Amino acid sequence: MGKLKELILSKETDIFKFQPPKSFYEQININKKRFWQLFRDEKSMTIDELKSIAEYFKINSSDLI
């Protein structure tokens, strides 16, 4: 399982399921299709994508490597 998927699943609870709105993709500057490819570990993150996601979730970039 990829680090991004681990991060998101760790934040989910019975009450909260990760279903990002359009504004989420705009904030991280990654389109919806690309984000889910990264989530499923089908593609590798660029450094800019890594930084954007880490900044959004308020974690260190190294946590996603």
C-alpha cells in the first residue's frame, strides 16, 4: 500500500470517509484523475505533488516517501 493511501485511510473513521470536493483538487493543484492514480500507487508523485499534498494534510513531505 502506498504512503498516500496509508495517510488517508489513517484519517478515516466510521463517521468520516475521505470524499474530497472539487476545491480539494484545486488547493493541491492536482486533477482528480491524477490524484486517484497516486492514491492507488499507479503513478509516482512528483516533488511538487508531494509538497502540495504534505502541505494540505499538514505533514512532513518525508512522511509520503
